[in-house]
Amino acid sequence: MFPLPPLPSPPALPRPAHLFILLSYLALSLVPWIRVLLGNPLEHGWHILGIEIAAWTAVWAVFKRPAYFHWLLIPAFMALPTEIYLLVFYGQGISTHHLGILAETSPMEALEFLGQKVWTMVAVMALVAAWWVMTFRAARLTRGLDWQGPSRPLALALLGVFALLAAYAWEFGAGQPPAASASASAASAGASAGGSRGAHVTGWKLAPLPGWARPPLPFAVFIDSWPFGLAARGIDFYRERRYLAELNETSRHFRFGADQPGADDVPETIVLVIGESARQDRWRLFGYSRDTNPLLGQEANLVPLPDVITAVSATRLSVPVIISRKPARQSLKDGFSEKSFITAYKEAGFRTWWLSNQISFGKFDTPVSVFAREADVVQFTNLGGFSAKSNLDEVLFEPLRLAMADPSPKKLIVLHTLGSHWNYSQRHPQSFDRWRPSLFGIDKPVYTDLAIKEQLNNSYDNAILYTDWFLAQVIDRLKSTRHPTAMLYVADHGQTLYDGSCRLAFHGHNTQHEFRVPAFMWYSDGYGDRYPGKVRELRRHRKAKLATENMFHTLLDMADIRYPGERLEWSFVSPAFQRHTRWVDSYGWTDYDNATFRGDCREVIAKKPKQR
């Protein structure tokens, strides 16, 4: 009998070290899909998958073995807990906005905000660091994952071609791909002009790439990938910082062409008070059961505006929409090419002040402070950030007194308050600790601890009570001038406060409580005599559906300041006022008045269009 041929041996299983490395990298790559597990859509999922495969291929081809490129993954490993936290609790990952907050927040403020949770964070970071070390050790001790053979030079050649195309497109532009729609093609006429706008580095003038050769690597989609998309977010943040640093120069020659047609020698003062983290339904002015507005409620010439919506629940993004013509749906984008209403007032002959109890513009300019620089007098009084060392808002009274004593007849004064910013109990003195138990006197309370729900809510109401007193004091000072004065108050965003069964607090959660903000206008008797028509229209439109986009146009109309391209239909003190769509940044741009509110958290969810 002939001997039987030997049976084929089963394929070798991956070594544990190889499996550990590959699963670690796979875990990093799957981070964008956490959104899907949380019930949120992942846009451009296939694009992200393709970008991640291409990115891993490129890194592996260039460096040959994991041990050589594993160092590049340190930022991704260490940022992973933050990314997951933001996805779970805020529905979005690390963004330029979050990096900006980090740049604008001191370590002491961050430690105060985290409280005892800082130790949990340290423990998690230590575990992640250990994971990175274990993966690196496995990668260093094995050569089984080295990229060998002729496929690697081929991959490097293809990568080189792709890099050249991408560099050429960046330097000289690229046309629309053949499959682009007609509208995109129309837009590409301008973009095509963008292809000939001139080179970035070389100074050469070459034709843009044809559409079919455009590299399929949208930067916005690459940002959403992981782990290498984190580098793109860093680049995006750097670009924003540079843009903000250069913004004053780029807008230096911008003019509204504004004037006050009926200008006379009658002194007048317009005041804008920007509130902080104030929630509309916690004000007695708007129906709250607690009397958080005992003083403002007594003002005869105060007109509450009960239906005002902010576009985005973050100060650095929402305030520019209030004080400039920046559209709500551009609030997430870097900077703005125009100046604020401050410049328009200056053109009309007003002397201007920006008096702030917020953080100053230190090393990095914030999007807000860039506009603040337009004022004739700029003063930041807060040296303690948002910590217990922060000044109370009453620190603004002395700068306000000096501004009002200035001999200039026409004045615009902006007061940017700390309002009810966390920690709420540190925004008022003990004499305003009315509702108890509260957080007053408690060192570093943690807002994420559900056990302090009652204390947190009581402290928040106490902060609103102090805001009521502060605003009433400002009004009293304006009354003392005995000339036409008016004050507009509007908050930048609201707060979520463990409402009902909701397990969320603070802001950034896409809830109705964060988009509905308190606002009102007060005017002196002299202002009413000078502008009776504006007072009449104010009262007529007091219940209108308004947005913070209306504030810029109303603020200029309050002083009867005219300028080319004005939109009086967006001023609620004008007979031309018309309602417009109120956009909010909630899982994409959502029409607030065509949305539903989910659960006790009252998340703003866009209604699905009806099927025809």
C-alpha cells in the first residue's frame, strides 16, 4: 500500500502579541462609531472608513513596523477618554471649540471644575498610558507585523503620487469632480477662480487640477476619523488661532458706513448687558414660581422678551452672533470678516466701552475679545477666571460709573457679566444665599454628582437672584443720568440642571433649557419721549419669536443708527420687523420652531419631513 499524503496543517493562529496590537489599533479606529451605539447618526461613515484604511496603510508603509510609528499614537491614546466622554455626554468628539476652551482655561479653573473627579481622571489616564506602554512593548518585541515584500515599495509609490496631487491641489486649486451637481458646478466658477487665486508658497501661476484628479480626501471628513483625525483637529485649531490673531488686521478697514441721521446735542446712553449661563425659566419675569426677580419685576419701563433663542450653547460661539452680523449657521466657523455693532456706534459718533468680568484675552485671543478690542475703552476686571477668586459682577460698577461720568454726550457701554457661570454659589455673596441647602461655602463641588442636585439647583436660583440685584443697580445708575438711556439684556446660553429624570447638567447637551435665554429691554422716560415709535414697536413685538441674531440689528435701531444694507425687519423696535427661521446647533442645524423636545432633558430634535 502506498503511504497516504500528509494532511495539510491548519493555518497558524496569530500570535497573542500580534492580536493584541491589531485589536488595540482597531479599537482606536472604531471610536467614530460610538455615535451609532448611542443612537446618533454617523455622517460619511464609508468615507471615514476609507480614510482610516488609507491612513493606516500610509503610516505602515512609511514606517514599516508598528514599533517605529507607535509614538505617533500617544496623543490619540491620551485623548481617548476625553473623546469618549464628549461623545457620550455631548454628542460630539473633541473639536476646535473644545481645544479653544482648553487654551482659554487655566489649570486652576479646570481643577476647580472637576473637583474630586480629577482623581478619577488621573486614574483613567494612568490606565490608558499603561495600555499604550503594553502595546509598544508588544510591537517592539515582534517582527511579525513588519511590512515586507514588493507591495510596500508599490504602496509608497502610490502614496507619493497621491501626496504630489494633494500638494498641487493645495497650492494651485482643483476643479469640481465630474459627478458634481449643477449647483456645485455653478459654485465652482468661484472656486475655479479660487484655483487661480495664486499660490500659497511658490508664487507660480499654474492651472488647477482637473476635477477627475481631485484627491478624494475631504478635510472635514478626515477630522471625524480616528486616530489620525486628531492631528487634523490640531491643524484646524492652529488655523483658527492664526485667523483670530490676524482678524483685526483683515477687518481693519471694514466700515459699516453708519451714522445717526437725526444726530443732535442731546446726550444719550445705550447699554448692552451680556448675561452668562442664564436659563429663561428660572426667572420670575418669565413665570418661575420662585421670586428670583423681586427688583426687576418692579420696573415700570422694563419689557420682558419671553421667547428668545440662542443658536449655540457656548459663550465663545454665541456672543459673536449677538454683537455682530455673523449668521447663526456660521457660528461654529472661525472668526468673522466684519466688525461688531461697536464699530457702527463709533462711526455714528458714540464713545464706546467694553467692561467685562469675563477672562481677558491673555496669550490667545478669544472670539469674543477680538470684538471687544473695537471699543474705545476696554477693561477686563476678572483676574480669577471662573474660580472662587473671581470678582463678583458688582466689580463692574466702578468702571460703569467712570464711563457714565465721561463728558462724551453719546455713549455705548457693554457689560459682559459672569452671571450664573459654574460654580453658581461663587457668583454671589452670602447675603444672597436664600434657597437652601446650597453649595455656598462647599469647596470644589462636582456638578456631575447627582447627589447634589438639590443644592446645585438652589445655588443656581441664588445666582439668578444676585443677577436681578446687579441689573437693578445698573438701571438705577442709568436713571440717575436724567437723559435718554436704554438697556438691553440678553444671556449667551442657558443651563441643563438635572431636570426631572434627566441625568445631565451644565451646557452643551442640545437641550431646550440651554437654547431658551432670558432677555429684556429697559428704557428711561427720556428715551420714551425721544423714541416713542421704538417703544411702541418694542411693546408690540414683546412676545415675538426672537433669536440672538436679532440683537445686532435691534441694538443699532435703538439709537436710530442707519447704515447701508441694514435689515430693519430683524429689529424688534422697528415697524418693519418680521419673523425669521431660528436655527440652533442641535445634532446639526435644526429649525427650533420645527423640532420636538425629547424626554425630561428636552433635547431639541429636528422633525423628519413628511413623506409624500
